[in-house]
Amino acid sequence: SAVISQKPSRDICQRGTSLTIQCQVDSQVTMMFWYRQQPGQSLTLIATANQGSEATYESGFVIDKFPISRPNLTFSTLTVSNMSPEDSSIYLCSGAEGTNTEAFFGQGTRLTVV
Amino acid sequence: DQQVKQNSPSLSVQEGRISILNCDYTNSMFDYFLWYKKYPAEGPTFLISISSIKDKNEDGRFTVFLNKSAKHLSLHIVPSQPGDSAVYFCAASAGFSARQLTFGSGTQLTVLP
């Protein structure tokens, strides 16, 4: 399957600031997704990143807090805005190459907000 | 409301023995189930999947069983190897889509040499 490069791998940020996470796929993929894994919890889908249009957010997640871009079929960004300590999590992007193929993941970004 | 549950946060098994990881789900719309393996500081990697039209899928040492009436699936690893030590996530989706996934909380498998 394709490979996703995600950066940064980790960061420590001050509350009230914003962080943009980037994901680059080494080939075109049909769909890209963003997940969050809070400490001790499972992965939760934040949104589907749609190429050339607004992302589709899951319940509990809003665009103002987690703006997402997907300018083409190989790249997406997630911004965590106006951060608070509750945003401390691992953020992961994933992609899927076709209709019936399994999603693959980037290595994740470990975010700590102080 | 956890739609996918992994009730065992950890499991220890002796090398060469069978590892059985369990997963329960509540959403009847789920029709595609996957297992992912995750090492520290890495993203989850796909391991094996099964659709609701089957009750078993096998890939080498890994077999997934699905019991739709009980809304239960399990992953069997035989024989277990120390390199299998990782966190295993069960995931599910609806519409036979392998992409938008609902994950369980994971089970840390430790295979003892």
C-alpha cells in the first residue's frame, strides 16, 4: 500500500496557540481521514478530508477548531486551533486507495499542550 | 457510547502458544471488520479483515472469526511470536467500507519468550 509521511512527529505547544499537522502520501489516494487518540482511549474519527472542498466532520468536531485542507490527492493538513491541555492527544491521518481497500495510517503526531 | 469494545486492555501469552483477542460491537449496521496492529511511536498497520458475509478469514498465522448473532469477533494468532507484541485494535465500518472506521480501545499483547 501507499506510504503516508506525517509531520511533526511530536510537539509541545503553549495553550492558545495553533499547530498545523501535515500528511503527504507517496501516491494519489481516493480518501483521506484524520483521527485523534486521546490518552488511554481508542482512535476517534475527526473528519474526512475532501479534495477541493470542505471536510466532513464527525459529531463533536467543528471546522473552527480543526480546520482541514486537502488541495490535491496526495496532501492534507489538520490544524488544531486555540489549543488547550484537553487537546493533548495523538493525531493520525489515514488514506485509502480505492473503494474496497483498507485504510493505512501515518505514524501520528503526539501533541502536548501546556 | 462505545460501539466497538475490547474488554481486555492487556494479554500475555507464551511464545508458540495461541493468542486470542476479542472484540464486541453494538451497531447492527457494521458489516466490515478489521484488525490493526500498532507498535509504539508508529501508526496502526492493517492486519486482517472480514466482511459480514463470512464467518472466518485466514491469513497465515492470523485468523479472524465473526459471530454476527453475538456481535462478536476474535483474532487468533498461532503460533504467537515475540514480534507480535503490540497493541491490537479492532475496527468496524458500515456499507462495506474499509475506510471510515470506528475503533475499539485496543488490547496490549505481550508474547513472552
